[in-house]
Amino acid sequence: MTDGEREDERDMVAANAKLRLAASRSAETDLVIDDVSMHFDTREGRITAVDGVSFAVERGEFVSIIGPSGCGKSTVFNILGGLIGGYEGTVSVGGEIVTGPHPSVGMVFQEESTFPWRTVIDNVAFPLEVKGVGKVERHEVARRFIDMVGLAGFEQRYPSELSGGMRQRVAIARTLVFEPKILLMDEPFAALDEQTRLLLGDKVLKIQQDLKQTTLLITHNITEAVQLSDRVVIMTFRPGRVKRIVDIRLPRPRDGGVIGSEAFGRYVAEIWNDLREEASRGMAESEAGARKGRG
Amino acid sequence: MKAGSMKGLSVPPLLIGFGTVGLALGLVEIMLMLGLLNRFVVPFPSAVFGSFGRLFAEEELFERLLQTGAEALAASVLVAVFGIVIGVVLYRFRILRLATEPWVAAVAAAPIVLAYPLFLVIFGRSAATIVAMGFAAGLAPVVLKTLEGLNGVRKSLIDVGRSYNLSQSQLFWKILLPAAVPTIFVGVRLGLVFALINLIGVEFLINFGGLGQLINDLAERYDLPAMFATIVFVVLVSVVIFAALERMERWFRPAR
Ligand SMILES: Nc1ncnc2c1ncn2[C@@H]1O[C@H](COP(=O)(O)OP(=O)(O)OP(=O)(O)O)[C@@H](O)[C@H]1O
Ligand SMILES: [Mg+2]
């Protein structure tokens, strides 16, 4: 065997391995976004919210998307949730091509989404109610999740009687209550103070690990992304593209020790470097837009 | 605690309200006595209140109240049911809505009471005419407010429902309707006000039925104190009805 032949053989083996990987991946991959673009027609013309975005989330994996405001994160979220159509590219959830909301997906929305006419407990029990679970049972389950998000004692309050952060926790509990296999969260912790955010992040992470949930978290917060994720997808400002995907190779559980570590700091710095460029571009563009609008 | 503070706030305004009315009436009384106002045009407030006994005993005020009340109730139920149903149908079918909404808004602003001869021809001089008038006058605001309420439901709430794969009817009963209820109720309250005003107005115009007819009768007999007393009575009844409606509304949408 010549050297050349040996090299060919190695290439073949490598190619086969890659193929096998792809095959195993399609079975085990819960979220796939493949070369997806989405345009919106607005009064100012056609804008490209998302441009050729591709990434995948394996079963049980925790992936975060981070990117400047307006880069198309919520658009990706809505596409994966089956709430909007009209995009180019392929999207699959749980191994099936998306045609509408997938039953094993739970979504936490960025905007206020609690039902003002329902008490906290009836808000949280809502998904069980529509599934036909009896009142006693669904209230019992709901109570457990209300406890978990730290709202015990507020069961009978109405959302208007809670703070914004508390309402967001109600929304999180409402999504977790039916234990979805796939969890999509759009800036769920944005309205929370730093301490609550850390504590709640821990709890969500614990549930995620217990249930082996496939999780996609959208966030602005770099520390949060590094603390919780296996991988972080960094997106560019308009048009929204994937700039880089960072593997976070930190041991779990990510307790105080890990968060204080040098490696943790390095990941944060690395992502911040990528983001800074995008964020400043975003700021400059919106300032220019505002000037043009005024002029 | 909460009830206490609410009481503390709401009793003085009530007292001040009654006090102001009492003071104004007292002034009118004094001006009449001094001859500053014409006694043949303005009755003594004391005589107005004095005539209540006569009204109940001789003019069957209570029976007339029941009669007008029954008509009002019929018109209200019709207004609420048809108004909400029509609103929902228009919401579901965009084309219908685009075609009819301006017309409904125009009807809401029109003085429908002027159309009473038409109703008189269709239904005759009967309670049916009166109920139909009340219904026609109260319908438009309920339709408009129902539409407004349904159109105004926040998108994120609908998205929550969609993300749980709710059926169309679940989405409607569990999310759209409850979210729209506060606005719909404003429409119902407006509709009932319109219906009641027109109802009594038509009773007066066609000289048929309950309180409106009584006011007409008393005016023709030039029994001014009794006429004013009846008007005061109508106002009091309206106040009670709207207070009750407000209660009901609060019951429908606890804590907002
Ligand atoms: N329904 C829509 N109609 C028109 N334009 C839209 C629509 N939804 C989103 N866009 C536009 O698409 C772009 C991406 O929006 P998106 O909401 O996905 O951003 P985002 O990354 O979630 O921002 P943020 O972090 O501020 O929530 C924005 O420029 C926005 O103006
Ligand atoms: Mg967003």
C-alpha cells in the first residue's frame, strides 16, 4: 500500500463516520433549522429578518441563541413553534417537518402572556385543563410548579396583582406544567432581577436535566447563556445570520465554583467579543435610521 | 381592610352628591316662594316629592314600572344576545365586517327614535313596537364593542392558545371571549342605556306602555309636580339599574 492509497482509505473511513453521524443525528435531533430565511413586508419595504440560518439541537441538549435586539431571534422562535409560516428552508421538530405547533413543544413567550382573567393557579393549570385533566389533579400539579417558581401563597391572585417578573414566572410555570419534551423559551428571564434570574435558571436547568428536555433558550444575557447551555448560537444583526456556534465545555452541574472559574470567564469574554461588533453595528444602524426618519 | 378603605372613599362622595342635589332643590324652593321663578312652569320641589304617594296610589306607578321594566328586560336580553352574536360573526368573517362596520357605526350615532313611525306601522301600537325600538337603539354599540374587544385580544395570548394546539372553538371560549369580556361589557352597558332611553321615549311618543306614557299623561293634564316626580323616579330607577350592572361587571371580571 502506497502512502497515497493509505490516505485515500483514511478519507473514506472519515467520510463514512460522518455519514453515520448524520444518520444517527437525524434520529436524535429534536430541532433542525436548515438554511431558513424569512422576510417581512413592511411600510419601509421588504426586510430580511432571518437569512440562511442553520443549526440543530440534539435530544436533551440545552442550546442558547444570543444576538442583538432585532436580529431575528423571536422570528426563529416562532418558526420553530409552528406559529408562523412563509419562510424558505426546512424546519423539523421532533423529527417531523413543521406544519404547525408540535404537541411536544412548550413555549415561553417574550411578551406578557398570562391570562388576566384567570388566577395564578388557573393560569398555570391551563394546559392541563385543555387536556381534560380533572380540577383537583390539575390544581395539585399546578401547585407544585407554582412552588418551584417561588410563587407559593399567590395561587389565588390575579396577574394584575403581581409584578412583571412574577407574571413571567407564572408563564414559565404554565409551560413547564405539562412537562414538554421540547422547551422553547424567548427571553423568559428578561423581566427578572439578577438573583431571581440565577435561582430560577438553576431550577429550570434542574427540570431540564431531570426530564432530559431538549431546550432552546433565547437570551440577551451572556452569563446566563454560558451558565445554562451546552452550546451557544451567536447571531448577527440584520440580516440575522448565524455568526458562530460556541461549544461550552464546562462540567455540570454548573454551580458557583464553575461560574467563578477562569474557563467560564473566558467563554463570556469570547462571546462578548463576537457580540460587541454586532451590537454596535445594530446601534449605529438604528441611530442612522432614526436620523433619516427625523430628516 | 380593602372594603374598609373603599367605603371610606365612596361614602363622602355619595353624601356630597345628595347634599348638592338637596341644596339645589332647596334653592329652587326658596326662589319659587320669593317669586323669582314662575310657579306655573316650575313646580315646588316639595310638591314634587309630595306627589309620590298619589302616583303610587292613583297612577299605578309600581305597575307601570313593572311594565316598562319587562319591556326593558326583553329589549336588553335581545340587545345583549344579538349584539354579541352579530359581533362574533362579523369578527369571524372579515369580509362581512369590512362591508358592514361603517354602517353599524353610523347606526350607533343615528337618532333611531325618529324612526318610530316605521316601527309603529310594522308592530302596531303595542309593547312589541317599544321593545323593538329599544332593541334597535341598543344593538349597534354592543356589536361595535364586541368587535373591538375581539380584535384587541393581545397576539401573545392567542399564540399561547395556538401553541397548545387548541381547536377553533377552544380558542374562542377559553381565550378570545374571556379576553374580550371587559370591552364587550362596556358595549352592553352602553347598549342598555340607549335601549332604556329610547324605550321610555317611545312610550312617551306613542302614548302607550309604562312610565313614558305616564309622563305624557301627566304633562297633558298639566300635573307638573307629578310629572317631575315621575321623571325623578325614572332617573332613580336608571341609577339603580346601572349600579347593579356595574356590580355584575365586577363579578364577571374580578380584579383587573
Ligand atoms: N410581524 C412582523 N412584521 C414585520 N416585521 C417584523 C415582524 N416580526 C418581526 N419583524 C422584524 O424582523 C426583525 C427581527 O425581529 P425579531 O422579533 O425576531 O427580533 P428579536 O431578535 O427577537 O429582537 P428582540 O431581542 O428585541 O426581541 C425586526 O427587524 C423586526 O422589525
Ligand atoms: Mg424577540
